[in-house]
Amino acid sequence: MNWGSWDNFFAMGGYAFYVWGSYAVTAALIIAEVALLRVRKRTIDSSLRRIAGAHEQRRHG
Amino acid sequence: MKTTADVRSGAAERRRYNLFWFSSPQTFFPLAGRLAPWFAAAAAVLAAAGLYVSFLLAPTDAQQGESYRIIFIHVPAAWMSMFLYVVMAFWSAVGLVFNTRLSGMMANAVAPTGALFTFIALWTGALWGKPTWGAWWVWDARLTSELILLFLYFGYMALHAAIEDPRRADKAAGILAMVGVVNVPIIYFSVKWWNTLHQGASVSLTKAPTMAATMLAGMLLMALSFWMYSIAAALWRARAIVLERERNSDWVADYVRTTR
């Protein structure tokens, strides 16, 4: 497939809104899911660390 | 006190005859952590190859022009939305039959990603429907049953979140997931059973493909990429769920100590 130019590629034969609207939302949602998964893991990790820290303090303090 | 390493040393012999070895959250947790990045990397490589084929090798469609390029995410997303629902119902059933803790966690880990792909299938379908049918949405059998699938995912997640005890939540939401699985064949065969606006299956195991080889290749590469991504996302989410649910156990205390 030869698009000729970047302008032609981005224009998608007049269907730019529909084609790029589909791909952009898909990409954004997948990136958002990965980001949310990292936040979820970090939240539980840090809360576990806080609890472990509190236990240790009680034992030594 | 028994450490994770002590427990693991006994693993080799036990694994040989115990099928349920990996159904222990403690064994699953490090395994999922090791596997997930590989699945994510495979997803990225397959997506790059899939997008290259879809946009640079696949020819313009004779009837639909360039608008058809939505197919490369629309069809794989729709496949994943149905497949992940079956996976979710499968883990729910395993959890109800064998009463294994990890099964409910797996069903839980799959649900949001399944809902995500259902939404993507509906969204890209609307953006494809407008230029080809002249409507963003029609109440046709295929579209309506796919919308019901999205509500089933939401229903599963809402019901699970509403019940405080996670094991009880697994059972209640699991039954909902299993009942809802009847919707999957309805979606799949809707284009055959009813007279719908939506076109029939693009790919079939019994017939020769009706599309250009490069179009088919692009679609299959994207489908494989979504598949690998779903596995990575489910494994990552399952790891967080395992820690959330097992936070009071000794092995999680060991894990926290070693990662600090």
C-alpha cells in the first residue's frame, strides 16, 4: 500500500474521524488500564508496607 | 517461622502429582509476576506488526474505501469480549465446583479487561456504522446482544463489589457469570438467526476467507496482540487481587519484607 504522503495517510480517504477515532480511543483505554493496574498494585504494596512497619514498631517500641 | 523459600523447596515433588499446586495464590503470585512482562512484550510486538500490515500492506477496500480499516481492531476486540466472558464464567465454575480461592480471583481479574474490549467493540462499531450504514447505533440483534454483554460484565463487577466477603462475592457473582454465558452464542450466531444489518462472520473455520490475505493477516495479528495483552493485564490484576485478599497471611508478610 502506497499512501504517497503523510497528509494522505492522515486523511484516510476522508474517513479520518472514524478510523483515527477508533484507534485513538482504543489506545487511550489500553494505556489507562495499564496505568490503573500499576496504581492498584502500588496502593496495596504501600499499604502492606505501612502495616508491616507498624507491627515492627510495636514489637521493638 | 516458615518462609516462602522453605515452602517452595517442597514444591518440586508435590507439583508432580498435585494438579492444584498452581491454584494456590502463594505459588501463582510469583509465577504471574514472571510471566506478565513476557505477554505484554509479545502484545507490543504483535501490535506493531499488526498495525504495519493493517495500514501499510492491506489494500483499500473496493466498497468501503479506507473506513474498513476499523475492522483490524473492531473484530479482534469483539472476539476478545466474548472469549474473556467465557474465561470468566469458566473460572467462576471452577471456583464453585472445587472451592479454590484462586479461581474467583482469576474471574475477577478478567472482568474489567473483558468489559474494556466489549466497550471497544461497541465504540469502534459505532464509528464504523456511521459512514457505512448512516447510523451510529441500530437496535439490531448483534449490537443489542453485545450491549447486553457489556451490562453482564458491569453486573458481575457491581455484584462482586457489593458483597463484602470476597469468597461469598465470588460465588454470587460467579453464578451470574455462568448464567450470562448463554448470551455468548447468541451474540455469535445472531447474524445467522436473525435478519440483521450487521454483516456475517468475516472469518469462518469451515469456509475459505472472503477477504484479501493481507487483510486477514492484519486482523489475526491484532487479535493475537489483544490476546497477549489480555493475559498480561489479567495476570497483573490478579497479582494485586491476591495481595489485597491475602494481606493477613504469613507469605504476604514475607513478600513485603523481601521487597522493602
